[in-house]
Amino acid sequence: MTDLTQAGGDALAKSHDQAKARYGDIRGRNLALDMTRGKPSAAQLDLSDALLTNVTAEDVRDDDGTDLRNYGGLAGTPACRKLFGDYLGVPADQVVIGGNSSLQMMYGVLARAMTFGVVGGKGPWRDEGATVICPVPGYDRHFAICEELGLDMVSVDMKDDGPDMDAVEELVKDPKVKAIWCVPKYSNPTGATYSDAVVDRLATMKAAAPDFRILWDNAYAVHHLGQGLDEVADILTVCEKAGCPDRPFIFGSTSKITYAGAGIAVFAGSKANVKDALDHLFFETIGPDKITQLRQVKFFKDMDGILAHMDGHAELCAPKFKAVDDALTKHLAGKGIATWTRPKGGYFVSLDVLDGCAKEVIRLAGEAGVKLTPAGSCFPYGKDPNDRNIRLAPTLPPLEEVVQAMEVVCACVELACLNKLAADAA
């Protein structure tokens, strides 16, 4: 492959003409494909269909005689807390089972922090002008929560083993910096997994705010792509050893394990943090959906059941991620205009193109019938300062549509970057 950024005038012009012709051909195919969000496919949802029939009237009393159809059980059933304590690697009595959305639990935790403060703090965060550290590229919904609640955001670069800890450690010297967002395994969108060294530095760093929190969104804890699970150090234990047991707020869910709209969300933390959360939840709800908890416990039985189930997800998702990498390698490798991640798990591939080209790639793709996540989505306030990052979400479409969509994406990347190189050379 020719490095297009080093091509001379004639070679550049020839490549530009070829890219325009290729794009014109693709645009004429009248496609209608969507790779905007990381949703499970219908085939992935089918893996959990036993949930629809695995509970009968005989099952609705818990081991202690509690009628699961009725009010109560604010923290969740004992069996469900045990299962998802194993899932998150925390004691069962330090787990709170929520509804179907971990995002809702994250929103609630931060809304309460803004309104009431947190354990070890001096009062409501809103009174102090709180700031949250956001590794980028990162998860757009995390940033949207902050924006909605009036939390300021400051970015740090995401590396292959986690956030740039030198930058993080500098930022937490400011007492207004109250939290950091973390997706520790198969991070959204890069697929990075935090190293032990990064986890240790997060726990041991000297934060000026005594109520600093690590927002530990373990969304992809078991979402491997067939190469085995990455391991991440237990943030709760590491923080306890470092003398800051209340620092981590841990979240997870089965939204991409069973049914996205009818899964289980989980919050975990120190005993003090769990008590504080339950004290507030008392005023929000009279208890979560314990029948859904029963269904999922019966479905999985134990952690081995969850892991076996996720092997089925990997079989369905891995070919799609391979199709993305195959297309990018075939059409863009060696041309100097794009780099991308090769994740071992999670739901996304992070694609970087030449600076100033991401919006144009997405515009061209849309006109050719392929919807992509808007440029800047993986940055606070929707603003990528370099306009180069694109998040690819291959899980929802059938494999053949992923192949078609990636042909379009690659053609658009090449045309947008050649447009820029030609303009720069003019």
C-alpha cells in the first residue's frame, strides 16, 4: 500500500480520482444500513429466550418465604445479590440490585451526590462546582449525565492500559475534581483493559477532595470475543488496602448479557456507600422487580452459567468484529490515513482518521446509506478537538450487512482524507 500522506502530486491526484469513482459506485447502491449504537443483535437476544418461560407460580416464594410478587427487598433478593456479587467480585452484602438500567443507577448516584453529597464529603457537590475527569475517547452516555446534572468535565487521553494517569494525578490536586469515569474492561469505544498499575494508581493517588469517587462502570466484564477474558484488578480491594474504601462506585448490568430492555442493573461499593445508597433509595422506590431477579438467577444458576452463556455471545459477535478489521486492513492499512483498535471484547471498534476528517467521513457515509455515530460523540460536549475519532458498532446488523457497511466506511475514509490532502497540497 502507498502512504497517501507521502504521495506526490500525480500519485495523489490518481488516488483521489479512484476514490471519487469508488464512492460514486457505492453511493448508487441505495443502501440503508445502521451502525450507530452498540445494541445486541436479535440472535444474541434469542440466547436468553428461556427467561420468558422459566418461572411459574410455584417459584415466587424465596427461600425465607418472602413473596417475590410483593413490595420490599430494596437491596435485591439474597440469591441475586450473591450471584451478582460473584459477577462483580464483591461480597453479596455490598451489592444493590436495581432495575434494568445501570445507566439509571449511575445517574441516580451522581444526582444524589449533587443534591446531598457522598460519604466522607462536606455537602452537596453542586455547592462546590464539581468536576469529573473523562478519559477520551469514552462513553457518550457518561458525558451526557454530567452535562445534564451540571457537572463540569475535563478530558484526559485514554491509553492502551487505561487513562493517562500522569494527567489524572495532576488534575486530582484540585479539590473541585470529584470523580473519574472508568470502563475498566474492554473500554467503550477503544476496547482497552486497565492494567494493574493503573488500578493501583487510581486507588493510591492523593486526591485533594476527600470525597473523590471512581465511577467504575464494569459494563463489559464478561464480554469477550473468543480469546478468553481479560483480568482486571479488584478495585474495591485495592482501594481498601490503600485506605480509601469508599472511593469506588461500581456498576454493572446484564443489559448486553440477557435482554437489553429487561436485564438487571447492579451497584456495589463499600458498606458505607451501600448504606448511603439504600437510605436514599428508600424514598425513591418500594423495591425493584424481584421476579426478573428470580428469572435471571434460575437462568444462570451461578457464575459458571454466566460465563458459558457469554461464550455463545462471543460466537455471534466475533465474526462481525473480524469483518470490520478485515475491511479496514484490506482498504486502509499502510495508507497513512487511518488507525483502529483490535479489541478482544466489548462492543466497539475505535477508528481514527486524519485530523479534520471524521465529520466528513460520517457525512459521506450517511449520503451513501450507512448511519454512523455522530463525530465527537465519544468526547465531552460532543466535541472532538481533532475531529478524527469514529466509533464503529458492529454487533446489531447481520454479518452480511456489516461487510457491506464497512466497504462504504472504508471508501468514505479514503475519499474524505484524500479531499483534505488534495486541498492541503493545492
